[in-house]
Amino acid sequence: MAQAPLTLAEATDKAKELRAQLNQYSHEYYVADKPTVEDYVYDRLYKELSDIETEYPDLITSDSPTQRVGGKILQGFEKVTHEVQMYSLNDGFSKEDIYDFDERVQKLAGKPVSYCCELKIDGLAISLKYENGKFIQGATRGDGTVGENITENLKTVKSIPLELKKPISVEVRGECYMPKQSFVNLNKEREEAGQDVFANPRNAAAGSLRQLDTSMVAKRNLSTFLYTVADFGPMTAQTQYDALNELSEIGFRTNPEKKLCQTIDEVWAYIEEYHEKRSELPYEIDGIVIKTNEFTIQDELGFTVKAPRWAIAYKFPPEEAQTIVEEIEWTI
Ligand SMILES: NC(=O)c1cc2c(=O)c3cc(F)ccc3oc2nc1N
């Protein structure tokens, strides 16, 4: 039985309630990886909100889940200048490189330091800006000083919050990536459509974020892991490990495999552990990022022209791309 049409007042209240409920379900599914409802529950509420917004377009808000599907055709990507430079990392390729890094850092710091170790996600570095809790700008790293404005495309990435849990103004950085399974599915579709396939998930993510049709990006199932606070705003973390937890508390998706290591031996054990586990992860990693944990020490060590002195990326030897795809295809 069709419901009597809602008055504007009823529709306004109902839309607000549905947005909050849907954004909560979406956070659980795409950010916390802990969905609490079946898809059909979400879909039914989504349709209810979408119908209200069709009836009353003025009720559409920037953080409405209906804004995630894209549908804009962009003319191109404007340039964005990063007020806080987006550096790259120095690479290490051997155990010796990692122990040399530790020796340099301890000498510069003048004392033993602890390290925060993180998986090195093989995606595309992005910067996200929020004003009073609202997502206002997303950009690529570019050359570290000038990147591309890909805000409209990043709005379709479900793990990127359109509104934070607190109305704060911050700039955060992280990696946008395509999960392995999505990569295999996308290449299957492209092959069947006679299109070129992507060589690896990183290229697929980069190619997806360069789409000018935002509805195409929405279909690519991209995700994110955030790892840096560029402009702290009111955030209080004094170490990298705590900053990752704080990023998660305000609504960002962070990688759960981080580890606080008191010695470089512990760091090396972590590197070996994840070199083993690499093929089981649902996303590609190309190494491990090691950072001095205390921000006071990061400030003391600072940056060279190219990279921070207080971090190093240990790069795993490249896995044959074929093995990755074969392994996944076997699991389908
Ligand atoms: N791909 C990654 O998973 C990853 C990348 C970086 C960086 O590129 C990076 C660059 C800096 F100048 C400083 C810290 C960083 O931390 C990082 N942490 C990570 N987990």
C-alpha cells in the first residue's frame, strides 16, 4: 500500500534520520570492516532516502550517501598546491640497509628510539582536507608540491568519510588502493569487453582515479588506508602509533597490522613476518614502512630535499604478477 506523501517537515526529519543510519552502516562496512546489517536492509533504507531526495531535491546534503554514486563528467583535473609538502620515502632493499638506518637515526637522535612499523600499501598517495568535519578537497601527491584535484572522484570511494565524527579541520594523507579481488574481477570484465587489462592493482587504482566520469570511479571498489596527519588541527597524538589510532577514532580507515617495535631486531622480525604473509593479504603491499615513533624525534631529524630522515621503506623483492593473479583465480 503506497504511503501517503510526506510533508516537507516530515521528509526533512526522515531524510536526516536515514542519512545518519545509512552513513553509520556504511562506516561499519567500508571503514571498520564489521558490517552489522545485510545488504538488503541498507538498500531498502537507501531507496527510501533516494525517493525523498527525488521528491524534495533541496533536502540533498553533501554527506548524503546518494552523493557517492558519482555521475559528474569532469572536464579535467585542476592543480592543487600542497601547503605541507608530500614527500616520498627513502628505500632500503636489504637487512643491512635497515640496520644502517637504525644506526644513523640513533646517532642523530643521541638515544635509542622506538619505531612504528606499517605495511607499505601499493596504491596511490592521496591527501584529504576537511573543514569543520566536512570533506572539502582530495588530491594526488603529484610531484610532492603540486598534485591534481580529484575531490569528485574520491567522494565515490566509500571508505573516505564525507563527514568526520568531530567537526574539526585537518589534512590527512594515506593510500588509495584497489583490493586484489576487485583487480581480478575488473580485469576479467575488461578482457571480456576486449579492453586492455591493468598490469597490477596499483595501475588499476591510478587509472580509476584518473577517470573523468565519476560514476565509473564509483564502480571500481577502491579503498583507503590513512597514515599521516599533515595539518594537525586539534589532534593530540604525540607518536605515529597514537596518530593512527586517532585517525581511526575520527572516522578514517587505518591498517590494523601496525606494530610498535622497541629495537631494530623487532623491526626485522616484523619485516620477515609480513614478507611471509604478503600473499594472504587482500591488498597488495610492496614492503614495510619504518618510522621513528616519537614526533619530537621526527621533528629533530627533519627532512632532506627528497624524504624524511626519520623513516625508511623496506622494499620486498617484486612478486611475479602472474603468481598473484593465479593465486587469486584459484581462490575464486
Ligand atoms: N604506502 C604506504 O603504505 C605508506 C606510505 C608512506 C609515505 O609515503 C610517507 C611519506 C613521508 F614523507 C612520510 C611518511 C610516510 O608514511 C607512509 N606510510 C605508509 N604506510
